[in-house]
Amino acid sequence: MREKTIEKTIMEKIGIMGGSFNPIHLGHLHLAESARVEFHLDKVIFIPAGDNPFKQTNVSVTRQQRFEMVNMAIASNAKFASASIELDRHGKSYTIDTIREIKKMYPRSELYFITGADIMFEITQWRSAEELLQSINFITATRPGYPVSKWRRRVRRLRKKYHANIYGLMSAEMDITSTEIRNRIASGQSIKYLIPEPVEAYIETHHLYQIKEDR
């Protein structure tokens, strides 16, 4: 499948949507679109993760299959694009390496890293965390029922220590997880209205996620 092209333009506001996307679901798309609209982003680039040093799964879905599902999911939105930066790397993949590469590709663009609020509590453990927090803007979304006051306290600390630009996107993230979807598929339950129809058809055609994950 042909990758959606990323056109380089000057002074764009670009959202970066990283994740395993295993598989990509409507929650991811809703979050990306909500961030794009609220922060007036010119585009959002979906970057499927390579070998995440902090997350392991025994699901045997290839990098290419995850990338193909992402492209299927975003095909109908002209403001969405994809990049295989992390998938093309060998070995462990770190967010800071991806951000450095994106900044070289778009030296005059303003970058916004779109993520869930939980990440703010673990980001200081990431490689080159200080550089990462000072390099780009962060748009963080909360899940339904998330303790917002706890998130605000954490953000205040990060802003004070790292001078980080962190913004909130309240109630933008739908309460859907890729783990839930994989488990539903393995259990023979419906995933309709949880993922885009082309992705659902792809999963069915290729018999993905048929085996339950080890606990």
C-alpha cells in the first residue's frame, strides 16, 4: 500500500501522533481530530512505533500490517498523514530520535506531540526527557473519569522544572484501548463501531489477533 505523502511547507503547525496502533481504533482518530481542530493544526502525522523499550506484546502482527491499517484508517482525512520513521529503524525506538528527525524535516514548523495524560507521569523516565520536553509542545488528553487535578499538579511541576509547553485537551479521548479490541477479537466478540470499517475488514481477512494474549 502506498504511504500517504507528507508535504513540507513553511510555518505549519504539525501534530505528531505516535503509538503502537495495534490496531489503530476510533479513539486514536477522534483524539487526533479533536487536537487538530482545537489547536488549529495544519496536519497530524501518525507515526507507528517501532520496538518500544517500555512496552512488550506477544501479538504476532507485523510492522507492515500495523502501518497498512493506519493508512487505511486515515485515508478519508486529507489533514492526516503517516510516516514509517520508527518502523524503518532497527532495534529499540525512542521518541526523542523521532522528534529530532521530524524537526530536521520541518525546521520552521511548530510541532505538537499528541498523547494521553498518563504519559506526563512517566515521560521523565524516557530517553533525553529534558530535551524532549523542551523541544516540542505537548497536547495531552484525559480519559473519561480521569483525575484532572492530579494531572494539573504534575503539569505544573514539569512546566516549572523544564519550562515545558503542555496543554490539556479535556474529554477528547474515547474510552477505547487496543488491548480491549485485541481481546474482543480473540474472544469472538464484535468490534464494530470501535475501529474503522476498512481496518475491521483487514483484520478479518488476515485473521489477526485470533489468539488470546498471555497474562
